Amino acid sequence: MIVIGIDVGTQGIRTIAVDERGKMIFTAHEALQPSVSRKNGWKEQNPGDWEKKFKICFCRLIEGIKKEGYHLSEVKAISVDGTSGTVIPIDREKKPLTDALMYNDSRATEETKNIQRLAADFSEKVGYSFNSSFALPKILWIKEKLPEVYRNTWKFIHQSDYIVGVMTGVYDITDHSNALKTGFDLVDYKWPEAIIEKLGLDMEKFPQVIRPGYRIANINKEFAEQSGLSTDTAVVAGMTDGCAGQVASGAVKEGTWNSILGTTLVVKGITRDLIKDRQGRIYSHLHPEGFWMPGGASNTGGECLEKIFPGIDYKEWDIKAEQYFPTNLIVYPLVKKGERFPFIDPGAEGFIDGNPRDDIELYAGYIEGVGLFERLCYDMLADLGARISDEVYVTGGGTRSKIWMKIRAGILNKTLLKPEISDPCMGSAVIAASRTVYSNIVEAASNMVRPGEVIQPDQCFVSIYEEKYNKFKHIMKQKGFIP
């Protein structure tokens, strides 16, 4: 049995076919045209390019499945993830009326203020505030700035919905993960009609919402003929790319957490109850099985190495740095101004406490600093009432450094679990199997997410880094970053 996951990102489309045990059969990738910025703060992409590149990529995937000796009749289900907050107005002929307003498009600042004013009680209930990256302010912007487009809009849909429509002809059903930033009420599980009407928006222009993993439709005859798949192949509701990445990590049970260390550090987990943060440092998606998926994204992470040590051979410097751990430095590795998680401070700036002997020790200090900061994130989440297990699922480019993983495990005093495949498309494959092959997403992930490396905390480091972490917190308090 085969399931297919599709990840539609900003830079490209990635697809994967796996069997019911998570073994990769084939994967294919196709680059997309870069986002266009016609004005400051605008970010747009052409959905026609998504469709064109998706069909090329999917064709390559199908050919790969056949070359590996599998029959296309074995393909059971497909799921798609996409960027969160991206929105497209389409007409009754299912044609886009404008280019897509992307997840990082910030044009709707005034509309956001209006929504925040009208939706204060709603924000208190769901535990987050709207910002200009959300889809709902962008829809309001279209209504106010492009009234003819708004009048001709049949539905406002998301990036993943568009690709689902290409396969099924059904464009007006979305998942509750993507619907969050369009204003869907995840607590009462309905569109907040009173707020939408106060904004002067038409409720019928919003899509139907279902849970991730639930069937949207089978592929239509046209797509079946193009791909060679059976019309019995189901397309099920997916999630945002961030949530799909979390599923791919294996962090799907209550108390489990996923640290994604790339340019920045992102922490996502599963809680039984909705965690509300009045400061707005985190917000929660809804788990397909009714749990909550809180998460926060910092401005701190691997970017510090890119900025402070440009062009170095990281593997070589990792080897040289090993002798310096633990260093005599305490580093807050922020290399831009402002922080958003685990505290919010627009004026925050990084610091180095201590004098490095050379550049290698400074490099080691920055590696430690990211680990210390990661622990601060988890402590903040624990303070809000989250349960943090003794294992953390780790993904992102930072996991390529073995010494960094070792130091992080020592600072956190937790076992780090690195999955074999961590791409969001793998998470979408798990979601595709969650109700077509298995009974729920927890069962699917338990059977399909294949373990890679396991990094145990070195007890020689644990006590040393406990003391160092307390010093780090003390300095952060002195600077007013944390209470």
C-alpha cells in the first residue's frame, strides 16, 4: 500500500511516496518561480506556476513509483500541505482572480488593526491575535482595495486547497489548520460569523472546513488519466507546512515536542488543553484528534553562524571546537534587533559575556548559546502549563552538526530524536495514511515515522550546563528580557 505526501512551499514543490511502514519509495522536487514584490511588503506568486510545476513533479513521482516496481493501483491516498496564511481569490470557474497573496505578505496592516479591534474577545478565547501575515486581513484588504475582484470572488482558498482542486475539481473544502489564519474558530469549531459580518465580508465566500486526514474527494477522471492513478485514489485534508513538518518529526502525542533548528529556532508540541499566552508569544493549532499544537518561532537560531562566521567549513570548525566545550562564554546568539519568542522585545540585541580566546571558542560559544536559548523556550512553555517529555524530536539544518546535537542534549538534559525523513511532505504522507490506512494520526506516525539518530545527554555536561544556564538566565533577567 502506498500513500503520497505533497509539500507546496515558497521555493518549490516536493512530493514523496512511501509505504504503510514509512519506507520511502520515491521522491521528486520541482522549483517554483520566486515570490514577486511589486510594492514594499507585498509578496505574490502565480498559482498557475504552482499547477504547472506540480504536474511536472507529480509525473516524475509516478514514473519513479513504477520504476521501483510498484503498481499504481497500490496508491491509496494523497495529502497536501502548504504555506500558512497564503490566500487566493477564485471565481466560479475555479480560476484565480489575482496572484496569491503569500504567507509573508504584510500589506494588510491597517486591516489587521481593524480586525484586532473587533475581534478582541475572540482572540482571548482562541489564545492568539491576528497579524498582517494572516489570511483574514488580506481578504479584507482585497475587499477594500480591489472591490471588483472581491465581487467576482466565489471562494477565498489556501495554497494547499488549490492543488487539491487541481487533482479533484473540489476547491471549496479546506482543513482547520490552514483555516486558522482565515479566522476559523478552533474552540467552537465554526466560522465566527458575527465577526466576519462586522467586517462586511460575505460568509459564503469562505470554504467548508474539515479535520486533517478526512477525505475531501477522490481524484477526478481528468487527473486520473493524466497521472495513471485510479479514480479510487482518495485526496484527504492536509495541514500547513509547519504542522506537517511537526508530524514528520514524530511529535504527535501529548507531551511530545519538536525543535526545528534552521535559520531560526521554532518549537512546536502537543498539549491536552489549550494554552493561552496573553503576551502573544505562542499560538495553538488544533490536533486532528482534538489535542492542541502550541508553537513559537524565535528570531534566534542558526543564522548566528551564517552571519558571524560566513563561508566557513562547518564540519571542520565543529571538529576544532570540540576541545572548547564547555566554553567560558555565555552568548545570547541574536544577530538582528528584536525577539518574539520566548519573550517579546522589539529592542532586544544579542550579547557575549566573557572574552573568547580565539574565533573557534567564539564559534563554540554561539553553539552553546543556541542551546541555552532553546532551553529558555521550553522553560517558558512549562511555565505556561505545558508538559515537556524527556525526549525532544529534532529537525532542521542544525541537526547535521553532531557536536551541536550533543551540546543541545546536555543543556536540555533530554534525549534528542532525529527522524529518518523530516520533510513536511513526509508529514503529509502520514496524514494521508492517518484515516485511510490507520485509525488516527498517532497510530500512523507510530508506524511510519522511522527513527534516525538518537542522542542521549552526556551526564558530564549536564551538571556543568545546569550552572551555565542559571548564569544565562541571570544575565537575561538583568537586561530585562525575562522576569
